[in-house]
Amino acid sequence: MGGLCCTLCCAACSTADCEPLPECTYASTKEGNAGTLVVATDERIQFVGRCIVAGTDLEYSCSSSLLRFIVSGPASAVGITVFSPADGGRAKKMHAMNASTNGTPEKAGALMNIYVNGTRTGKIGVEACDTPKQYIIAEGLGDGDTLIEVTKVSEPAWGMVVVKGINLPDGATLKDAPPAKRVIEFLGDSDTTAIGSMGPPTLNMFVALKNMMAWSDTDRSWAAHVARSFGVDHINTAAGGIGLMLTGDKYGPLQKAGPSPEHYEDRLCFNWGLGSKGDRYSVGDMPEVDLVVIWLGQNDLIAGVGPGNIAKGTKAYRAQLEVIRRHRPTTPVLC
């Protein structure tokens, strides 16, 4: 849980009554009504990641999942209609890390970064509820084309999102989706989701857990930096606590966080609360990628299920490679 902005944060951030600096939090969420809905499955909206297509909705939980589209203005405002299903059968959440402080909605289920023409302009907190809400993601767009990207930057176990679509005012339209980029797929744990990456180094676990969601940003992960360095997109299937052998958190037969080979085919990361056939990819249905990168094993070591057992570890790694090869027989894999 390294704090990439720790040099920007005062030592007081480790005290219970601290107000984290702006660099360690994010802009307040703004609800509104930008206009007519363009459904999420519209071919002009590019999606990069894993998801379930439910009618015209996109449902997803993996960190770094991306929506990309081009708005032809002018547009007084652009909105996104989305919600994060409340606790229950659809979305198990990490309650201890779901507190509401410093701009995070009272019942936040997911965080999303907003980029306009490649520049990060804000972050919204999507409320955990069962009613779609519209959040304003851009304002005051002039004539011409504007590229907008929306990335989910919170841990999968905090909550999934259901995106209904993009809202545009009269006179504004969506242009054709930009050309698809090459894609790297990452398998990993909390190192790869960058949980707590925006927070200060602190041993005060009460403060850390209370603010962990606001202090997390997958766009600060090493996986995101690698993708940007090569000018490609990436799919981040990682989540904190997972291991090659470690079962991880378990809330019932369908709600467990590992071992990773059992979850590679999930459309929703860890498949929290879901179990029907449509929730897993069949061979040929998984989004195509150009490279797979695996960063797994440290949670097995920490939990003591790996050290001294080479045969067991080798078997688990082989199982992971076999399920990848089932879906990606010719894709390079970097271990």
C-alpha cells in the first residue's frame, strides 16, 4: 500500500482528525442533467475491459476498465448515468474500507477518473444504490471534437458499476469511436491495483481503513504506467488479496477471492455473488489482448501457503497458465 504522493502529504495525515491534502483526495462529485442518454452499448462508445452486457447496459468491476468517446460540441455539459449496486447478491463490498470522508459519497461503491483530451480533470464517486444517477463529467465544451475517457479506479471488491450510458445536450453528438489500441492484460494483486497509492505512509490502521478508498487510484498503478509508456490500453484483472493458491476472503461458495486460476474466466472480478453461466467467458468470447503479464505469489508467501512447497506452487502456476492458454493459445505471456 505504498503512497506515491507521500512527499505531498503532511505528517498529520496519520492522525485520526486529519484532513488529507487535495493531492491525496479528489474533486467533489457533481450530479446533474446534461441531456439525452446515449446507451452504453452504442458503437461510438469504446469500452476496454471485461464486462457483462445486460441489454444496453455495461456491468463491470475490474479496476482500470475504460470508456472512451469523442463529443462533437458545443456541449454545455456531458454526463454519465451509472450506479453501483448496493450490498447483496450483486455486489459484496469491503465494508471496513468503504467509509465516507473528504468528498467520497456516503455510500460510495466505485471511483471513476475523468480525462478530457488526455488531461485528468476530476474524479467522481459513484453511489452504492440501486437507482441510476447522472454525474457531470465535463462542462463548457466548445465547437469541435473533445476526447473524453472515464476509468474505474477503485478495487473490484468495493463494488461493481452498471453504466447506462452517456448524456449529451441538444446540438452535441458522439463521433465514431477512435481506432482501437493494442492491449496488455495484467493479472495481479493489490500491487497491481495500487490500493492506497494516493495516501501517506501511516501505521494508524483506523485512519488507513477509513480513507483507503479515497486514497486508492488504479491509474497510479505500475500496470497503468507500463501501458502509458507503450501507448497502449490495458485490462487489469487484479484485486487485493488474491494468490495462486490462497483462497482469500470468502463469503459463501460464490463469493471468494481466489485462488486466481479459478477466476481468470470471470467477467466480473472475483464474480462476487454471481454464478450463472453468462458470468464467465467461453473460449473465443474473451476480449482480445496482445500480451499477458502475471504478477502473483506474494500473498501466498505472506499467508504461508507457498514457502517450502515447490510442488504445490508449481502445480498452481501451471493451472494459471493452462487457463490462460485455453483462451489465448498464441498470446505472449510474461511471468
